[in-house]
Amino acid sequence: MTGCATTGGQKDPMESMNRSIFDFNEKLDKNVLKPVASGYKAVTPDVIETAVGNFFSNLNDVVVIVNDVLQLKFTEAGSDSARFLINTLLGIGGTIDFATDYGFLKRNEDFGQTLGHYGVPDGAYMVLPVVGANSARDMLGGIVDSATSPIFYGGFFMPAFIAPSLGGGRVVDARSQLMDVDKTLEEAALDKYEFVRDAYLQRRRSLVHDGNPPKSLSNDEAFLEDTEPKHSVVVEYTDPVAVKGN
């Protein structure tokens, strides 16, 4: 997703607390997550790393399908279901992505987007410990998505250590995919907190509208456009888990 940092304050009423949590997350990332992800990349062959990423992406397709149906996107639900079945059955549990070669491309849907699809505003921007950038709407959406994830239900049938291990593996895999973004963010952002916030909100707005946000903005969205941007740098920014989805 392409994020261009802008200014804005009315959607960030908890900025002082958010910045404190952001600083905590940065320290946690520097001292724990990034070293673990770096070690994972260093010792894991590319083919295995790709297979792990495909596996978690395939599990996420279940969440995508559920939200396709909730948004009445039945054509997309059929396509995403075909993708899931192809990769699960032919791709050895989703570790190989055959579906993309067959024209069934990866899509991104979650319950936060579903709420936005039906007009629920994103609410206050917030930074959650460990999770990072979020909003009131997306926090609720994340809870619902977790309840529809195969990892959640697998916990009832797997040995006790497996489901938490899968969750931890997902975080490490997601963080490892962002290693190349770190340097770009450090060089591009005059204020990293502000840059991440605005990139996150713009990305979510774009996803809610399937990449075509309306030109006529709601009051909740207008702050992204109401001032001249402080920063003119544009970078590719990806959310860590999409720890938020997807």
C-alpha cells in the first residue's frame, strides 16, 4: 500500500498516550521482535520462509471469505473460496500458492472493513501495546476476526502448545517481511509516529473502499485531506500483522 504522510489531529485525541505506547512498542521491536525476526531470516532458507508465509496467508483466506459474504460480495467470496481450496488441497496445506498462477489473486478483507463498508466510522486512532496502529473500529474488527480464524478453533483440538506457537510464528513471519521497510521508514519520516499513523489510516480507508475511496469525504476522513502535508515522501508501507490482518 502506498502511504503518504500527512498531518492531522482530530482523529488522534489520545495522541499523548498513543505516543507513549508507540515508544514502548519501538523498544520492544528493537530488543525482541526485530532480533528474533532477523535470526529467523538468517537461518531459514528462502523456500521455507515463503512456505511459512503462504501457510499463514492461506489461513487468513478463511477470514477474507467470511467478510466477503458479510459484505454481500458473493463473486469475490467464490473466487476466494476457490483460492483457499486450491492452495489447501494442491498446495500442501497452503504452503504453496498455486491459486495465484490460476488467476485467483490474494485479497484483503476483515471485519473492520466490513463495519466500514456499512458506514461505521473508524473512530479514534489508537496504538495498542505490541499490536501497534489501530482504531476503535478496527480493534473490534480484530476481535471478531480472531474468532473466525482457523488458529482460534484449532486451539480446541490441538495440543495446548501448538495454537500459541502458531500465533507466535505468525507474528515472527509478519515481522520478518517488514525488514526491508525499516530503513525506508527511518529515512523518510521526520516524525515516525505521525508517518505510521497517517499511513495506517490512509491504508485502511483505501481498503474499506476497495482501493477507490470517494472524493466526497466524511467528517471522520476529511482530516487526512484538510491540511498541506508536512511530508511529501511516498513509500510502500505494510502493516505488520495486518498484526492486523492480512
